[in-house]
Amino acid sequence: MTAASQDEDRLRRGKAMLAKVYPGEFDLPEPHEYYTAQMLRNLFCDIWDRDVMSLRDRRLVIIGALAALGEPSLVGRQTKMALANGELNAAEVRELLVLLPAYVGYPRVGHIIPVVEQVLREAEAK
């Protein structure tokens, strides 16, 4: 396999994983821009596609990291995708909100709760 065909394969696999991780959420342009192509190859092909951890476990780590960074909207997006993909249920999401304050701080999680509860209400309404 040539380097060019390997690169195309990584882009294809990256696009497939992105669609699996964030179904219906992203409408990416063709990967002619260096950022998009790099993200697809590196993050979604080389990292998300590894078989060492499940998608659910990866999602839990990402939610924890984003909570530690104080990113409520991104925690909301990850929660929405975890629910949509069946990786987490509402009780498990709420349990994260019980666990996380001890590690990332009560103020950070306090700002996340309204966003996550909105996501849970929207998921329940569907």
C-alpha cells in the first residue's frame, strides 16, 4: 500500500469513526484543510478507533476531562452523544455528577448540572 493510499484509508476510517462517535452531529467539509484532515486521521482513526477501550469508557474519560476543564457545553454535547449511542443512561450520567465534584470541584460541576439536565430532558422527550 502506498503512503497516499494509507493516508486515504486513515481518512476514510476517521470519517467512519466520527460518524459513529457523533452520529448526525457533524457535516465536515472534504478534508482538504490541514486541520480537518489531521483531526480525522489522528483523533478519530488513530485514537478513537483503538480497540483497547470501549467507546463508552472513552466517553466517560472525556466527560471527566471536560468537567475538570470547566466546559459545560462540551460536557453537554458528550452527554447527548453518550445517550444517543446507548453508551450511558440517565442514571449513569447523574452518578457522574455525584462522583465528579470530589475530583474536579463542586463549583465546576455545579455549572455543568443545568446543561446536563437539559440534555437529559431533551433525550427523555424523544
